[in-house]
Amino acid sequence: MNSKTDICHHCGLPIPDGIDIRDHYGDQEVLFCCHGCHGAFLIISGSGLERFYQQRDWPDSGYPEGVYETNFDDTTLKPYIVPINERLSEISFLVDGIRCATCVWLLEKVLKQKDGVEDIRVNYGSHRARIVFDQIKIPPQKLFTAISKLGYLPRPYSRNAFQEAAAREQKSLLIRFGTAGFLSMQLMGYSLALYAGYFHGIDPNVRQLIQYFAAAVTTPVVFYSGWPFLSGAIRSLVNRAPSMDLLIALGVTTAYCYSLFAMFTGGEVYFDTAAMIVTLILLGRLLENSARNRSMSGIDKLMQLAPDTARQTDGTKNWTVQSINLKPGDCIIVLPGERIPVDAIVSDGESEFDESTITGEALPVYHTTGDQITSGSLNLTNSITLEVTRIKADSFISRMNRLVEEAQNRKAPVQSLADRIASFFVPIVIGIAIMTWSFWAWQGDGNVNAVLNAVAVLIVACPCALGLATPTAVLVATGQAAASGILFRGGDILEGASRADIVAFDKTGTLTLGRPTVTDVIPASGIDRNQLIQYAANAAAGSNHPLAKAIAIYATKNNIDASQIQSTETIPGRGLVALSGDAHLRLGSRLFLQESNILLPDQQVHLQTEVHLALNGTYFGTFLFTDPLRVEAKDTIESLQKFGMETVLLTGDREGPTREIIKALGISSYQSEMKPADKAEWILNKQQEGRILIMVGDGINDAPALSQADLGCAMAGGTDIALETSDLVLTRPDLAKLFTAIQLARKTLTVIKQNLFWAFSYNIVAIPLAASGLLAPIWAAAAMASSSILVIGNSLRLGRHLKKSIANHPPMPLESTND
């Protein structure tokens, strides 16, 4: 255990309790706060630069205050802050300078330690960060300053800012690569002359002059084109988090500095090695950046559905505002051809809307005063005035975006091994490079080959491929799936869906359309039919259950109006109890009434769903219902069974109607007359048998079953998305998307395994080749760049796979979504 006075020999910061990392500096034993500082010490001392610790002018540890201040103050950032509750707020922003998975790890680790920060997620694919924080404890400016101190540039997020950042990064890479490519071509001419002179002889003065020219064109390649790697290496040392940039910078600067030394001492120079390493790796980054932007196309389509600005009105004048500043009660005007920025209701006017991107409905939908409009819908015909019902952060599109971003940040379990290896990968590679140099120098092979072989080891190693293997595949899969109406909550959900072997379905609203209709009314003996309908309509008036709505519609068609009720209590999966005047009404299943000792007539053989009514403890009559099956349900069941998955129907309905459904759809087995708790218990029993189960339901009545299942899947239309209760959400009422989701999950897991296999195999083969002197540094750079590109290219195949799957399973016919 360290004493409180112990400080790190390298960085000067206090050493945390429990850290015991020691080494020797001359005759003195020195202590370090982490393996990163110890690694930096080994690099410095191993390079013969021990005097650095004697000569450095470093009176204070840490960062000087004010050096890294940003240009954003709390007033500037206020429009981008979204309140969550009385205490917490949320801010989203872009972070420039993220190069690899290590950058994400560093940002999350440092900011989570700040007092007042509740949660932080950094998306590697989009470079977007989302922080939940307490403004009283830490104002947003301090968050931005903390990020700037790490060497990154934070900027408030908007769709335009995102697009500008992507374009700026691509332009910067193009300029740096163009500069490196042009100067490297000049350098090749000088290098060929030097190689020819080496074999055939050359005047010493001419040789010296050509070397000067070679050094002149190499310098801007190393220090301008290669600056992202150099700055990343410096940042990784300062923050004690060795990164891929450190390996590249060490390799490039070693080759460059050795060549400068050789130029002045009469040796052979290798400026071409330093320049070509930078050029080839920049080419790899350029292609990787382009591929990453393509992988973000799915989430970008979602972001484009809700405009950043809105036209607010007070009835007399209009003005443009940021849609993020709209609050409930504000009025906005939306012109034809514009999309709805936030969830709202129509306060004045009427128009047709294209809601295909939200609900999958192909035909325009007519809305008039009082109708709810979902954000992202496209106004087609008339100018219309809307009243805002939700802030933008709570709107449908924002919730979908948030869900996808959370999915891209949640790691799949298969990534844990890669993360553990990547955490100590860089120090190990540096150690191998040092051993390589020592071995070849000891063999008497000369300083040149010893240095070049060590440089090859540093360059060929590629933790990027290892780090990109899982998140890139998850990024592509979740982004493309989201644009198609399939929302995974994370990489762990993708992996779970790929391993599932049984799918359990609820009936109403899942296998059926969820729009039941009354087919017959059977009054009890001596009861008037209209009186039965009246009392049933009274009880149903206080419920949103599909069967209750069907009774209300049936009563209206029979010119019977429901009377006002005093109270309604819903018992999920069973029925409801209502009080209307002196009438105590009990409406629900046969079992629900029998539990209250209500005597019912002998059970009849009805193939339809039954709902019974009791008045003041006496049976009053029965309603029979039919609920059409979804037209895509049968094909979906067949497709799942071809995948080797067992299908089960779990329903609270009677056995007769349940048998008819499984016969029509070909479902493997069923359980009828189940309470919500019974479904959860049945699922638990299957899990104890080692089964991995997906439960598909409406996300409300089946909440216990959805929570108990390994994966809960909610299928919804419009805004009824049940985001908070399910792991997998189908945002359009199309059951075929369940099969597409499982198919995509299995393909994604296959791609992840392929990526990890390639990343591990590449490093296992490439590093020994470089250490043995069989791989020149230039070829090592090309191999390293290729490894990341191959991983990303393999992941991008998931987008094509999804398009092919959708083509083979087109959206359901229009008849299944309309009455």
C-alpha cells in the first residue's frame, strides 16, 4: 500500500492506493501511478534519454489552468441543453479528434470521474457524445474544458454540425494524403538514385545533396501529413493511455531520426520508409473514414426526418426558432413539403401526410383539427397549424435516434475478450519492438536492420482491427436496421437474438391485427339485448383495451350511447371492474367472473373469443369477437421454423379459439387461459431448461413476460412503441420484420466472429514476421492499413444483406394495416 506522499516518477501525480508499480532509475527505486507512465518511462530510458527527468522544467503536475479553455460559455451552450428532470439535464455534442476505440475509452473514463456527471456515452461511429449531468454541480462549459484538456475539440451537436464535421474531417484527410502522396513520389525519385548509387557507385557530394533533398521532402510528410499520429501519440502519453497513434509515431519518428543521424555520419538513409508509412496509413484512414460515413447512413436517415428549425407563430406574426427550443403549448406552422419537427396535434387546418417512414403506411393519411401528428411525418397538401405536445427530446424521432445511439454504444458480450486484449496491446507491442531491436543488435546484424525490424513491429501491429471488429458491425447493423423499422437496444441484444431458439407470441395485436370486432351478442335468460349492450358499453368506456373499444364501436353502431361511469379498474389479462351509478359491472373472461363466484352457463363450443358481463354479481350475457390474423403471420412463423426455432403461442384466450389460430398459422405449441404472471413463470421454466427465448407482445399487458424473457420484442404502429419495456422494437406493424431482425442478428454475429478471427490471426502472423526481419516497414504499413479496411469492408456487407432480406420479405400488403 502506498503512502499519501508517493508521486509518480513520470507524471508527478499522486499514486492511488493499491497501485504498486516499481522500477529502477540508476541506483534509485522509482514508483509509477499506472502502467502507461511506466511504459513511457521505459521508452524514454530505453532510448538513452534518461536526462529528460533531470532537465525537465515541470514545477507543477497536471495541467495549467486556462490553457485549454474552449470558445463556448454556458450562455452559448444553453440552447443545446435538454432538461430531463428537476435535477438532471442532457447535452449532445460532437468531438473532433477521435481516432480509435481508445479515444472513446479515455473520454468516458475521465468524464465519468467528474462530480455531477451521471452518465456519458461516446459513439465511435458518429463521434457524438451524450452526457447526463447536474448543472448545479458542473456547468456545461467545464465539461467542454475537461474534454479540451484531453486534446479533443468538443462542439455543440446539430445535424448540420455533424455533416460539417464529417466533411471537414474528410477534407483534412484528403489534403494531408494528397500532400504525402505528391511528396512521396518526389522522394521515390531521390531514393532510386541513392539505391542505384549504392550498387554502382556515386560521387559523395552528389550523394550528400540527394540525401538533403530527400530529407527536405520527407519533413513535411512526417510533421504535417503525419501530425494526426504525432499529436495522438503525445496525447496518449500525457493521458497515460497508449494508443495506436503511439505505435505509428514511434515507427515514423524512429525511421526519420535515424535517417537524419545517418545523413550526417555518412550512413544510408531511409527517409522513404518514414514517408511511405505515413502515406499508406493516411490512405487507410481515408478509406476507413469513407466507410464509416457510409455505415452511418441508416442513423443519418433518421436524423433527417425531423428538421432542426421550425416556424413558430403567435397568431399575428411568424418567426424561425430552433426546434429544440419548442415546448408544449407552442404553435408552429408547417407548409406543404415540410416535415413535422416535433410531436404535435392539429390546432387549425387539414392536410394529408406521408407517414411511410414512421408507420410503413404507403398511402397518404388525412388529418384534421384535434388529430395527433408524429414528428418526421411529411406534410403533403395544405399549410397547417400545430400545437406542440412534446419537447423535441421526447418526440418519436428523437426517441428512435436515442435508442439507436444507445444500441451502438452497448457492447456485445463477444467483444469483452477483444477489449481485454486491446487494453494492454500497445505496451506489449512496444516491448516486442524493444526485444526485436535488442536481438538483432546483439546478433551483430547492424544498427540499420535492428532499427528497421523494430520499426516494422511497431507499424504492423494493429489494435485498430481488433477494436473495430465488433463496434463497426454493430454500428452498421443497428443503423441500417433502424432505417428499416427495426430497433435493437444494443450489441448485446443483437447477440442474444442470434442465439435464441424459441419465440413466444402474444395473440391480440401481435399475431392478429389487434382490431377485434363483435360478431354476436348472447344475452342471459330474460335479459334485453340492448340493455346488455348498454351496460357493457358503460363498462368499456373507461378502457383502451382493443376488446373494450370493439364493444364501444358496436354500441355506437346500434345507436346506444355509454353512460358516465364513476370508476374503472383494469386487471391485466383478465378484464375490468367498473362502477356506474348503482351498477357494479364485471367485464372479462369466463375465469375472471368465476373467480368472483359468479355462476355462468355451461361452456359452449365457440371458436371466437368470448367476453362475459356480470351486473351486481349476476351473469348478464356474452359477447363474441373475431380478430383477423395478420396476413404476414403465417409466412413469418414458417420462416422462423425453417431457422430451427420453436414457436409458441401464450394467450389468455380460451383453448377453442387458440387451437384455431395455431392450426391456421402452423405454430408449434400453445398455452391458453394464461394470466400475465403465468406467462412469465412459463418463460422462466424454459430458461431453466437452458432455452434462450424471445417474447413478442404489445409491451403493456405482457410487461412481466417481456421482462422475464431473454429478449422482449414489442411490435407497434405510430407512436405506441413501448421503447422502455422491450429490447427489440418493430416500429411498424409488420411481423415479417421479426424474422428479418433475427436473420440480421445471426448474420451480424457471423461477421463479428469473422472480424475477430481476422484481427487475431493478422496480428499473430504479422508481428512475428516483422520481428524476424521478413517484413519491411513499408509493407508493414500497407498490411496494417489493409487490416482495418478489411474489417470495415466486411462489416459493410451487413447493409447489403439487410436490403436483400427485405427484398425477399417485402412489407406486408396494405390490407393488413387498414380496416
